[in-house]
Amino acid sequence: MGSGTPNTPAFANFLQETRDYFRFSQQKVADAGGPHRQLQAALEKGEEPEASSGVLLMFDQAYGWPRGYTQAVAELGVYQQTFDQPPALAGDEHDRRAFLDYRGQPEHTVGHATKTFAALYRNADHDSRTGAAYLGFFSDTGQPCYLDGPVLTNVGFNVLYPMLLSRHGITTIDIHVTDDETLDKLRFLTSGEMAEGVGHNKVHWYRIGTNRSALGSASTIAIDPLAGITTLSAAKLLAAELLRLRPHVPTTPLQAGYTFLAVVAFGEDTFTTLTELKRQGTDLKAREFAARFAEFWEKFYDPQAGPDVAEPDRYACDLLSGVMFARSNGMEMSIGDYSGRQYPRYDFARTVSQGSLMASDRPPAIIIYDGHHAPELPTVQSLQWPTTALTFYKVDLGSTGVPHPSVGNYPYMRVGITSADDRAVVAHRDPKTVGTLTNYVGGQAIYCTGNSAHRVWIPER
């Protein structure tokens, strides 16, 4: 045996299936920079016992993959045959022992591959890395692997959720990327004595626009989509990102952004102002609002701003329709008998600001939201909470090949989860802004950032 990577049945099948997926012939792969046809055929049939690093790099060249991706796939094939973890991954067993102890189970030695997120949390410098998100451990070295910017993945949330256990900040989770069993497990691990057992204070739970039964007593909240906006450039950026989600709305970043800024400057409840602008009602309350806003607009608008923003843009409200609905869906109301008539009593979801949830003295928090009702929430959140909020949300690559919801251009901790094939995920990545986590096999996966690929181990609960 030479110095190359063994050619396993899993790797041979990968090469064959990849050509079929992209509808490439062996000659086309060779013409694009891959190995010659005869070597490809031998590898695909399993007749070639190993592949050199140079040959594996040629496949990266042919398919436009990050450097080292094919090498990582080949190594995963070897690992899949035995599932033996390297000694570098042996380590702290605190998470699992605490989990077993609190359930009345005896301690035991777990063995290899026992590095845990709680161990990282206990040893981290929280003054400088409060918002850090650990993706796992590099399989070769055992060193921690940090989440480096947005990532697109088909690894399920039921595998990724331990990432939350090493953090002290805010985490938001789309209800459509998880299941009740995983939420129940996560709630157990982040509450009471169990939370302390894995190195945490108790975690606060909130919900936005969902009544999923597994959330139990999670507090209902709403997030002000315009909080913190004080400049037209920031308002236009928000509008532009929202238009990527709702391109059918007949507005522009300038028109919508100008109206957003006016709503903030108006100084009244954001949700109420947007609602009144949208409905343009004729009842007494609506007329009173219209008069106040018209008077304000005369002072706010400068004719030098141009005709495109001469009037409030009511379509700007449609860009935030999901966030508006999520708040309404968290509303509670009842009717009571007052002087012989049944009048409604409303209880609206509490609107929270970035500061109220993310102050340094606040405990960690998990926010569950409904991505079907509010697909723009990750965009709004990324602009408001740019550095410390970890977000899991559903991504549909669709027939157009455009990720939806948009991953965005924010170098922060966002995990878009899709059901697409490994090859589709890697093919849709933008190496300048988005990484990928794919090819999950027995706890290991391939993490691509920039133009490089690495195998990582993701600890399991």
C-alpha cells in the first residue's frame, strides 16, 4: 500500500454518483482538470486500491470544490468502514456523565470521541468569546472548530443542537427544522439542575408566532423589526434584504427604507404605525392617526429628497408582513360583559429589544419562531443582533437554485438547514460569504469555509 488514501466502496460510489448527478462523462471530468478516464474508471469500479493526494485535488479542480473536499470524502469512506475515532478526539466526559447522573444512572467511562461542548464552555474566556459558537472538533487534531460565518447544511438540527450547550448568548430556532422530541431534550438539558450540570445557568425560553406544544411555558414575545435603525442607509439595507425574500412587493429599497425611517422617527409603537399605514381605515381612530402622521410627514420630508419618497410607501409594510403576523399570532384576547355589551380585552405579545435580551448580565436564551409565518425574521435579527445571536433556519434551494430564505451577506452565526443532497449544498455555496457542513457520517462531517475543506467531529448527546 502506498501513501495515498484507500479507495473504499463508499468513495467509489461517491465518484460514480457525483458524475451522474452533474451529468458528466469521464472525459468531461478529465477535460475540466480531473484525472484521466482510465484512472477514473478504475476508481469507480474499485479496481484502483488507493488515490494519491494529487489525484484527489484534481477532482476538486474538475468540480469546483474547495481544496481538500475530495480528500475529506475519501477519508470519511475509510472512517465509515470502522467508525474508529482517532485518539485526538478522546477527552472530557462531563456532559454525558451529568446527563446520566441526573437521570439516576451510574457513571461509566464513555471511551473514545467524548470531547464535549460543555468542556469548551467551562474553559472558554467568556469576556472575549461570549458569543462564540463551536461547530465541533477537527477530526485530525482534536482542536475546537468555531463556526466561521453563515453555513448552509443538510445536517439535521437533532445532530446540531448540542452547539447550544456551549453558548451563553441568544439562539433562535425555526420550528420547522426541529421536532418535538429534540425540543423536549433541549428543554431538559437547559433547565434547572441539569443546566447547572453541563456548566450553564438556567436558559430562558421564548416563542415568536408559534404555539408548538413542546415549548411548554415559553414566554410569548415579539421583535421590533425596526429597532435600532437611525440612518437611511441602514433602513435601505434592511429593505433590500427583505426584497430578496419578497421580490413581488412593488417597492424599492429607497422607498421602503425611507418609510421605515419615518416610522421610527414618528416615535409611536412600530407595529401600530405600520398597521395603520397599511390599512388606511376611515374610522375615527384611523382618521386621528392619519392626521397626526400627515402632520409629522410634512416636517420629516424634504423636497430635495425627490419625488420617489414624497409620500409614505404603504407597500413597505408588506415586506414585514411575516413579523407582523407572528406578533398577532401571539396575541390573546377575551370578551367580557361591560354594561350589557361584550367588549374585547387584548393581551399582546411583549415587544423586546436587543438590549433587553442580550445585556451582559442576562442569562442565555432560546427563541423558537415559525419560519413559515415569518421568513424574514433571520434577516431582521441579523441586522439587529449582528455578533452574538446564533440562528437556525430552514432553507429551500428550490428548482431555481436560489436559497430561500436568503442566507444574506452577514459574517455571523447563522445555520441554514436544507434537505438537499450533499452535492447540491456544496454547489450552491458562495465561498466568499457562506460555508457548508455536509457528508455527515457517524458523527463526522465535512466543513468548508472559504476555499478549504476539513473533517470535523460533532459531539452527540
